[in-house]
Amino acid sequence: MASKAPAKSAAPAKAAPAAKPATPVPETVLKKRKTTEELQAAAATKRAEIRKKSKATRRVIFKRAEKYIKEYRSQERSLIRFRRQAKAAGDFYVEPEPKLALVVRISGVNNLHPKPRKILQLLRLRQINNAVFVRLNKATTTMLRLIEPYVTYGYPNLKTVKELVYKRGFAKINKNRIPITDNSLIESKLGKHGLVCTEDLIHEIFTVGKHFKQANKFLWPFKLSNPKGGWTKKLNHFNEGGDAGLREDKINELVQRMN
């Protein structure tokens, strides 16, 4: 019988490689990570607060807009009712004196007397086709009569006021002309007067409220275009077939052509 081969001895097990020591992180990097995490957490908290506040503000704005619409419709229905009652009684209904006027400059500065020039500056009508809202009282009525050859003005309706503010409305913030693209602009400047949105601004202007001065000053003078179809005759008064002077509610038709 053949002799058996001697059994091979088992190879010794290899020792596991020693674990590498962890690289120490510099203290500045740890501080920077901590600061970044704190800033991110603060920003997230601030965003959540802004969203919450914005949601509450939108709810308030919606309710105010509904209230204003009801108020405008109620005034319109009351006016119609008074007219019908007067007509049924064989009388005439005398409407209340208008409190708001829209003034549009139509002439330049050539051969302009210093007094009307100063009035135009006070009304912020520094360029042709500039338009501003004016509260009507004895003083402003006298001023408008003195500058009648250089402006045309009348009594705007709600539609005209809305279209001007929404389409041509710019805010005066830190002497800069800023487009009104967000209600936060209005709230930041007029929030202390209770005006937080565009509808508040329109309502304050149209009704000539107690904060009319601040609301009107917040608006940059409107820059209108030349009217479609052109002017008739700037040198003549509106009552004589021209363009200058008072045109009462006909100002709305003119603004439609200039807006």
C-alpha cells in the first residue's frame, strides 16, 4: 500500500488591518456648521411666520373688498332711489357737491405767469399729461380757477379711479418712483393709517377719507399718454369747444382715451 501524504498545516490567519484614526475636524469648520444650521432654522421660522401673517392679511383684504363693494352698490342704489322719488314728486334731485377732482395738465411752461406756475408746482403737475387727485374745497377750487387755461379737470367715477391706480399707479417711496406690485408696499407706508392694500387706497381716494392727504401723497403723479384722436383745441375752454377748464363727469371719457 502506498503511504499517505502528510497533511498540510493550516495557514496562519492574517491580522485585521488597524483602523485609521479619525481625522480631527477643525474648530472653525464646526463653528461655521453650527452658525449655518442656526441661520437656516431662523430663516425657516421667519418664512413660516410670514406665510401665517400673509394668510391672515389676505383674509382681511378679502373681507374689506367685499365691504367696499357693498358700500359702493348701496350708494348707487340710494342715488337712483332719490332721483326716482324726486321725479315722481315732479321735482329735481340736487346731487351732493363732489369732493374729489382729477386734474390733468395740458399746457407747457412757455409765457407762464409765476402765480399759476407756483400753483402747478404745489399740485405736483410738473409735466404735460400729468394727472393728480385733488380734494375739493374753497382753497383748491380757487387755485383750479387760476390755472384753468393750463389744465382740464372734472369729477372721476369709481371706474376711473380704479383703472388709474391699477394701471398707472406708482408709489413715492424715499423720493423714488416705485411700481405698486405688492400690497406690502402700501402696508409699510400707510399701515399706521389703516390702509393695507390697493382696495383700501382706492376707497380712501374715492371717498376722500380722513387720511386722503397721506394716501394721495403716497401716489406718484400719474403719467398719462396723449388722448386717442388728439386734443381739440387746448387754448379754448371746454364750454367753447376746446379742452381746458372744468368738464365735470366728461373727464372720465378723456381718461379712457389717455390711459
